[in-house]
Amino acid sequence: MTETTLTTQTEGTGAQDHPALWTSLLPPSAHGDDSICAVSAQGMRVRFADGTELLDGDSGLWNANLGHGNENIARAAYEALLDASYLSVFRYEHTYARRAAEALVELCGPDHFARVLFSTSGGAANDLVMKTARHYHALRGQPSRKLVVGLRGSYHGLTFGGFALTGENLGQQVYGVDQRLVRHVTPNDPADIEKLMRAQGGQVAAVVVEPVLGSGAVPLTDAYLDTLLRLRDEYGFLLAADEVATGFGRTGDMFASQRWSGRPDLLVTSKALTNGTCAAAAVIVSRDIADVFRAEDATLTHGETQAGTPVTCAAILATIEEMRRLDAVAHGRRAAGILGAALDRLVAEHRLFDSADGIGLFRSLRIRTADGELLPQAEVLDQIAAIREAGAIVHAGIHGVQLMPPLTATDAEILELTEAVRTGVERYAGGTR
């Protein structure tokens, strides 16, 4: 087909008004822009269709923790595709899935965890968590335990279950999301969840928390986590750690919940599980839960066509191996120290930066306008665009932006990232974009 013919057919379909790609989480007016259309990525650099190259301060979507283009992970995926292009864990098993499940149990702690359920995204995995918790209690003779508790301001995905659990108002009512069996409490407020448990503790199947709230990079305090663990013992609900964002070294440990004074019953991992190469998630299940299902020989009703495929499991195994080979967690701690110091300097020395929050390489910056007010939430995307023009990709935050560089970032790349943020904020405040 000639270029002329292709252009004629495109015009005939009305594609100029409606690009074929419906971009996620952007209004139609922003679709089709070459400045946001990436063409390749390597390390911490992403190249775009308009010719620009940007520093990725977002690790993709918080998932390329080892940077883009890791050759060993790519090679493992390639070899799996040649060996077994598709096999499923839907009423079947395969050796790739067995090996990946064993590796994840070993990584999370075989003294406490026993089994792995594969999924395809953080949202779908949170749906699976809610189903598993309700089924578990039904097997134990408590079918009335249906309530699932999340935190206000939390994010657990946009599938109907995960969307219901998400504690941020993202239009759940518009889409008819059923939240009747979900409750939300204030994070880091022990009195709020204690009040809920006194009223409905016997009906709660699970409490699901992000160790660091993804929407604002707010870490849960040790005191609050200790309260959750105590209430679990008292009321008998399951505690799930949604480590979709915090897993694989993002906060300074392989998993953030490894620092808790007690272990979660369910652990969710997704984003960095394959270094962002596959649509992959996993729910790691405690021995206590696995024992109940085994004793009853109960079939959990869940399955996804693309969950736990050979290529996904090969990427999981290779990612775990690369984390160890690169000593990525320790490298990430060093990078986090450089990033934290740079953000503290911005806040201390610059009137446009209000405060920094977060932990490890999971950080947020609250920004002020030229008038000294917190940046209106409606202007956050415009602020991100200004930082992009200054040379870096960052993520939307609360009254500001979030920074999630890869664990493999160099000192120079961290400083380049924070300098781009400073420049973009100054330009936006001064109206010089």
C-alpha cells in the first residue's frame, strides 16, 4: 500500500477527528499528541515521536524498577515464547508457573506464605483478594463476613472490585460501582478503624491497605500498622498488603510489609513483578488460608486467560534474579538517600515547594503557586506538562507531583530529575511555559 493510499483511507474514516488509540485517563482533546507518544525507552530515558528525549522519573508507571530495556529479562521472555508461546493455569498447570510460584513464596517468606494465585493487574488481583477473603470465611462457617475495608485516599485499581475498594473519588458513582460491601476509614487514625470494628467487626472479611498510599505517597505509621495487627487478632479479619506499587524494592525493602511487626495474610504484587514487561500480578497467600481451602478441598472461582503464562512467569523469575544480581534493593536505598536530600533542599530553599513526603524511591512534592497557595488539583496536569518541557516525566500527586525513579538510577540522574522539577515548577509559576 502506498503512502498516498494510506492517507486517503485514513481521511475517509474520520481518523483526523478521532485517533484510533483511546488514551487512558486523558480527555479526547489531549489524544494524538506526538509529545506524549513514546517510541522507545532505555535505562532511564524515553524517546518520543516529536523527537524529544525525557528522563523517566516515573519508572514507566512505577513498574520498571530496574530501568527500561533489561536484556536478561527480555531474553528470558523471548526464550519462553519460543518454548511455550501460551500455556495456562486455567484448570491446568505448567512448569514455568510452578517455578515462579515457588520463587515468590521463597521471596516473601516460606515460614508464613504458602501459595500463589496469578492475575494480570493490580486491580484484578485486588478483586481476587476480596473473593479469597470472603470464600475463606465462608469455609470457616462465617458466611456473613462480606465487608472489605480500605483507606480513604487509597488506590486499588479500576476494575469493578478494585474500583469499589479505591478510597479516592474517581467517579465510582458515575460508573455504577457497587460499594455497599466496602467501608473506608481514615489512614493513620487508629480511632476511626477501632470505631468501625466495634460496630461491624464481626462482618469484616478483610482490611486491605497500601503500605504507602499511592495517591499521595503517604506511609502508614508503625503505630497504625500495630493497631491493624492487634485488631486482626481481636476481630478475626484477614489483613491484605497491597504492594502493587511498593513491592520489589521501591521503599527500601523487597516488600514494605517486611518491616511490619506482623505479617499480612495476603500480599499483592504487580507493577515491578516483571519489571513492567508483562501484564502480570500475583497474590501470595498465607499458610493459614491455604490450609483452610485444602482441608475443605474447596475450588476458588477465579481465572484469567493471560494470568501466569510462560512468558509472564519467565519474566518474573528473571526479574527476581536481576534484583539479586544487581543488588537492586541496596542500590535503591542509596538512590533514595540522594533523592531525599535533594527534595529536602528544594523545600528548604525554594518558596514554591511546600513539603515532601513518602519513603525510599516513592516520594511526593507539594507545590505552591506564585501567590503562596497550594497548587490547585485542577492544575496538576498542566504542572506535569511544564516539568515534561523541562526534561522529565513525573506523576500526578496531591497538590503537586510524585517521583518514582528506578532503583538503578545514578546519582547524576537523580539530580537531573530534581533540577528538571525545579525548572518546570518555576516556569509554570512564572507563566513562561
